[in-house]
Amino acid sequence: MADPRGTGPAPASNVTDAALIFEGGGMRASYTSALVGELIENEIFIDWIAGVSAGSSNTANYMARDPQRARASFTDIVSDPHFGGLVTLLRGKGWFNAEYIYQRTGGPDQALPFDFGTYRANPARPNFGSFRCDTGEQVWFTKADTGTMDDLMVRVRASSTMPGLMPTVTIGGLDYVDGALGPDGGIGLDRAQAAGFDKFLVALTRERGYVKPAPTRGQSVLYRTVFRRRPAVVDALMHRHEGYNATRRELFELEAAGKAYLFVPDAMPVGNGERDLARLTASYAAGLEQARRELPAIKEFLGL
């Protein structure tokens, strides 16, 4: 793939005392990608960002200052004949054709051109969370790991690789899957706290009352069968609900204390595997309406 460094602008960060965190959730990010666009359009440039899974795509698009790509990444892309489906799944490329989506579409004249020049020129600090299959360790990639667009996109792909639905990603001889398997359940609060932040703007992709259930017996059997050679992945899948629910509880406590602003969907109209363009477009529109409605409160929280 070409490495279009370009001569993108270097927009200064104007929020340095708060962390921006994007939850994943597959195509549910059609809703939160609208917030990405509103932050960019209103020149709300936060200096430190963490994204996991689909949240890593939101992070990359936010860094590139590209609201149109943020929207298209979770709406228009499903109309691409190479997007994925049963054929790519049976060929071992995944239900979502990840190699194509993440590592081909960003090139010049491709489906989702990515402004790598602006990404690199942006002084903000991105963090992309993934999960090591061998050790069960959550790994965070930063700008230092993304010197070329190939470096960036393979890490965004690794962060977004749903176990079983997409093939594992190998980087430096190590296999990775979706960062949502990490101890935080896919919401990078602990990463932001470790970086020294105590103020957070967090984009969630589940409604306020959602509680992730424990795996069913059937799911447990499936995990142990499919990932029998990757015990760390099995263990993470079995316990993910615990870390996820604990992180959300902590976020609601921080919100009550005035330390967090949570962008929580009024209602989430799509699931993580949604591929209907009309439904995804409606999800984006609902997210955009909510983002515009809440923007004054977000700006007040951030001191802008």
C-alpha cells in the first residue's frame, strides 16, 4: 500500500486536561461516529485519546480530522461489494473482510481514503487497544508504533478483530485479537487513568441501563471448542462481562462526581454486526441529533 504522508495541517490541541475514550461495539459505532464529526466540526481537539475495537477507527478518524470518513466508515462502507459476508467467512477472511476494510480502503482513490499526513501532524496522542492471544495481555499501540499508514491500519485492525468472526492479526510475530477482551472490557478508562487523567469524555455504545450478561452454557462450549488452542482468549471471553460491567459502574460513579461526561445513546438502534445501510444511516442520524443536542454541555464540561 502507498504511504500517503501528505502535508496535512497540524491542528493544536485545545483540551489537555481531559481524556477522550471511545468504546467499541462493531457497527454500533455508527452512532458514536457522529460525535467524532461534531467534535471535529466544532474544533474540540482533545490531546489524549483511547479507542478499542470500533473505537480505534473512531480514534484514527478523529486524529485525521475527517468527519466524512468517520461517518462513511460505519455507514457507506457496507455497500462495498468487498465488505464481507458468508463468502469471505468461508474463505477464511472473516465475516467482515478485515484485511480489505482496514488495510486497503485507506489508500488514495480507494473506498475510504485516509489523510495520514494530518494524522501524523496532529500533536494529539492516540492509544489503540488490542489483546495478545498468547499471554492474555492487553497491549496499547501509540503514535510511536504507527510511523506509516500500514503500521497504523494493521493496528486498528488488530484492535477490531472480533474473535471467530475475523482472522487473528500477526504483528511482529505475535497474534492479536479484539482489544475488548482486555480487563477493562473494551473501554480504555484504566489506560487513561494510568496516563494521569482524572477527567474523561467517554463515548459509549450501549444504553445507560445495559448490563453485559455472563456467557451462556452454549457460548462457553463454543468458546472452548473454537479457541481450544488459545486458552487466554477463552478465559478472556468467559470473564469479559465482569471487567466491562465494573468499568461502566466506575464511569457512572465518576459521572456522578462530575469527573466524567458520558455520551450514552438514548437508544441503540443497531447491533454490532449490522450490515443494512438504511439502518446504519438512521443510527448515525440519531447519534448526530444527540451529539448536537449535548454539545453545549460537553463544551461546558471541557471548559470551552
